[in-house]
Amino acid sequence: MPNLLTYEKKDKTILLVSLMLLLLSTAMFSHLQPITANSTTYILADGQINPPNISIQRKGDLYIFTGNVSDGIVVEKNSITVDGNGYTLKGSGDGIGISLSGRENVTIKNLQIQNFACGISFGGLNEFSINNNIIDNNITQNKYDGLYLDYYSNYNTITSNIIAENNNGIYLYCSSNNNISKNNIFANNYEAVSLSYSSDGNSITGNNIANSWIGVTLEHVANNRFWQNNFVENVYQVRSSIYSNTWDNGQLGNYWSDFNFSDSNGDGVGDRPYVIDASNIDRYPLMSKLGFFLEYTSQSTRNPNQQNATQMTTAPPSTPTNQPTQAPAQPSGTISEGNTSINPTGEPIQPPTGTPFTFETLTIVIVALFAVIAVLFAALIAALKRKRK
């Protein structure tokens, strides 16, 4: 039978190994950070591009794509222009295409952004994004939102873009005084445009809002301006709360594909108003679609500057009657698409957060568990030794 000295030597060895493993696992856990895709590109606050070998060329404050780029871009510098030059920024179904959190005076143009959780993201708590410009881009096939404006993303301009085949086209949350104009917001699965919770004073004009489940959602917002837009074949053209918004400029309103009344004097404006609810009435509904929108082709790889122009309605208004149309019905329940349930409450569906469970994470967990087991085993040996005494 081993003597007490043998047990003491084994005990010391086990304790030493256990201590080393515990220190190793602690060190590894102390360096565990949320994992970012290796190909994420940063335009740093000093203007440098990291990694530097990406297909983007810098010329002062102008950043020009020289080829297609995979995964997302985080912009950390204000007052710059990112010119996609017709190339594609393509993700793997998650993450953010371009993050403009906390940015001012950044222009994103001529870029095709597709297959992210969110195409372009603005703002966030204490990270306000203001006076940015999104111009002449294709923002398509993103899992959640084409563009998401969060927390005081104000005074931004979104114009002449194709925003299609996303779950939501443009989602504004607590974001005001933005200009959304001349976009083709087409074939988005749920909402084409959503304004929620104090997203007030926005201007939504001259857009084609078509073939989505809901054209526009208004949830606890007021004083937004909608005119000279096409509302075409959405299942529900508008879903509105009780607050008042403006649906014409005093002369011209919007085109509604479900407006079935006449234009007796042929001036291009309907004889009756289009009533959404008691607080939201288009007094001058247009009889013809507005034109001059970017042509949309599913999974198109052509230059987004190519346009398909048609004539725009410019007829003066007539005096409307007081006989409203039937307001569109409101959606209810849960909309299911594949294995994804979408709750139609106006709330954004956020991408999953937290650290992904990767091979590196698994290794750390195994080492930590082994260290704990070793410590417990050492304690057991020590207890047996004390019992023999």
C-alpha cells in the first residue's frame, strides 16, 4: 500500500496541474470578445482602411470600390463618400452591410448591398446618425431590414435607391426629419416603409411603394408628409395609428391602386378623397401612377444608375367631395414565412445578438470544464488523505 509520502506527492502534482489549467482557462476567458467576421472592413476615424488589402481605394475623403466585397463595412469617420462604382457588397445572411452608427455627413452611393441581416444601419443609443446621404444604391434581399434608422437618426436623405426583396424596406424608430424620396421600394415581404415611436416630421415623397404586405406602417408617429407616391398592390396600403399625418401638398396627393372613383373633369385628380382613417386623408388622390423610378430586376447585377423613366403626373387639383372611400382593412395575427414568424405590430425584428458559438468558444469551454474537474479531483484526494490520518 502506498505510504503517506506517495499520496502527498500525488496531491501536490494534481494541485499544480489543476492550478495551471485554471489559470489558462481564466486567461482565455478574459480575452473572449464578441466575434466579428474576419472579413469585416473598417474605415477608421483616421481615414485608414482595415484590412488595407480590401477592394476599396481611398482618395482623400472618397472611398471607391474597385471590385466586389464580402461581408460588412463599419464606418468610423465622418464627412466621407463611399462610392460603390456599381460593385456589390454581399454578406452571408447575417450582420450589417454598412454601419453608420454615430456618423455625420457620410454619403453611400452606387453600391449594391445584399444578403445581410440589415443592409444599412443608422444610429443607436448615444450613437446618433445625422445628415447622411444614401443615393443610387440597390439594397436587396436582406433578412430583416433594407435600411434601419434607430434612435435619433435625423436629417438623413435616402433617395433614388432600389429597396427590394428585404423583409422590411425602410424602418424608422425614434428618427425624425428624414427625407425619403424617389425610391423604388418594391416586393418587400412585410413592410415597405415603417415609422414608429416618435419618428415625426419625415418627408416621404415621390416613391414607388409596391407589392409588399403593408405599404406604410405608422405607429405612434405624427406630422409626417406623404405625397406623390405610388401605393400599388400592397395587401394593405397603410396601417395607421390615430395620430395625424399629411397625405397631400394641398394640390397633389398619392396614387392608390385600390382607388376606384372617377375623375369627372379629367384633371388627373380623383373626385373623392382617399380615406385611411379619420386622422389620415389624402384629399387629392391621383388617377395615374407617377414615374421616373429605378427599374428593378430580381437579383440584378447591372449598374444601379440605369433608369426606366416615364411621364410624371402634374395635373392641378380639383375640389374634392366629402364622400370617402372605404379605408383598407388592417392585418391581424401572425404572418408566417417558411419557418419564420413575423409579428405584425410595427416592432422591428432585430438580428440575433451575442457571441456566436464557434470552435474557439467550444475549446475554451472544454478547457474550463477540465480545470474544474481537476480541482474537484484534487480536493477529493486531499479529503481521502485526511480520512486516512
